[in-house]
Amino acid sequence: MKLSELKKITSKAHKIGFELPDGKLVPAHFHVTEVGQSTKRFIDCGGTLRTKETIVMQLWNAQDYNHRLHPDKLLNILEISEKALNLEDLEIEVEYQAETIAIYGLDYNGKYFKLTALATDCLAKDACGVPQRQTTPLINAASDPCIPGNGCC
């Protein structure tokens, strides 16, 4: 999710909640403690120089169980950060404390912001000798006489 989409959803929301990849909710008394831009410059295993820029938003739980972050307050934090840091409309990553600081992608399911699992990947598979995955042609399901629901089985 990009910053513009987060702001758009937040501006229309009555309350905010975050759901972890396992379906559990981030406790409702969470705080947004940081919004910033992260620039990662690196060389992949094939020797290509790369740059990755993201907006990082950090969630944190305190012991103030009655605290609730209102959507207007989050929108204000986002707008102040956008102006002060001259943020571009970049993808958002969310930092959240679990057993260690975990980094998630961000999506929305109509009710909650979903913290989505991120994965590593080789960006230079050809240079590393990683074989391309062989694809298998799929049977045209419409012409297959034995598909679920047609009573053939």
C-alpha cells in the first residue's frame, strides 16, 4: 500500500485496527511512534547496484490500555511527516515489535489494515545460476468433462 492510499482510507475511517498475518489483532491501544523514509542501497548477488525506498511506520504497544489512536490523529501524523520529510508516494512498510522487530507490508481488507508477510528473494537469479521454474501447461478446465460439480465422479 502506498502513502496516498493509507491517507485516503484513514480519512474515511471511524476507527483503526491492524491485523497480523496469523489473524490476531494488534492490541487496540497501539501507538504510531514513527513515520519516516528508509533508503536502502545495496548490491545484489549479480553485482547490480540497487536502491529501495519505502515509508516506514512503527507501531508500538504501551501499558496505557485505554489509549485509542483516532483516524484523524493518524492522518495528522502522516500529513506532518509527509510535509516535514518531503515524502513521496512510496510503499509503506510497518515495523511492529513481536519477539524482535518484525517488518510487514500493508494492505486493507475493508475492516482492518493487514500486516502482510514479506519474503526474501534473489534479484539476480540468472547470475546466481538459479534455474527458472518450469511451467506446466494447464488443462483447459472448460473442456475437461470431469470438473467439480458436474457429477462425473
